[in-house]
Amino acid sequence: MKRKLFSRRDLWILLAVSLLLVGFFILRYYEAKGNVLIVEGTNFKKIISKPGVYDIDKEGKVVMKVEFDGERVRVIDSVCPLKVCVKTGWVKPGGTIICVPNAIVIHFEGKRDYDTETW
């Protein structure tokens, strides 16, 4: 007697899990966009809410240029030696840009139960 590879119940479970995964990715894609927060050390520095290019100054000297397009943020230029923050590129909500020499953290404001995410 020939046995089926999948039973009807197995197919329903597979369909339910697939729908949950697709729903999860759709919700992540359409998650609410927030403001960009820039923190210097432990001090709050600036909120960016409108698209544009912004200068981040420290003690009267411009140390970083940040570009925000409404959905993503990136560092265009920085005075730090290795420029890791510039090489990070565009970051979407959930991501973070950290410039250690300048002690500046750039991240999106939002209602999350965790600090950042890894893949």
C-alpha cells in the first residue's frame, strides 16, 4: 500500500506557519517610521524628524554630517579616523549607527521592548 508524503493535517499546519511568517514580514515592512535620535555620550543631543542633511556639532565644532530621507538615516561625513560610522551606510528603523571616537549614537525613536536586532 502506498503512503502519502503529507497528510491533510500537515498541509494545514504548513499553510498556517507560512501565513504567520508572511504576516510578520509584511508588518515589519510597514512598521511606523519614527524620529531619529542623536545621543552624545549620555546626553540627548538632537531629534531629526524632517528629511535633510544635518550637522552634528560638539563643543562648537562640526564632527559629523547626517542625512535623513524620511525612512532611513546615514552618516555622510565624520571627523573620526576610521570612518566606520560612514561605512555603515543607510540604516532603517531598528538599526543603530555608533561613532565611538565622537561618542555619538544615532537610532530611531520607537516603542520597542529591545535595544536593537541582529540577524
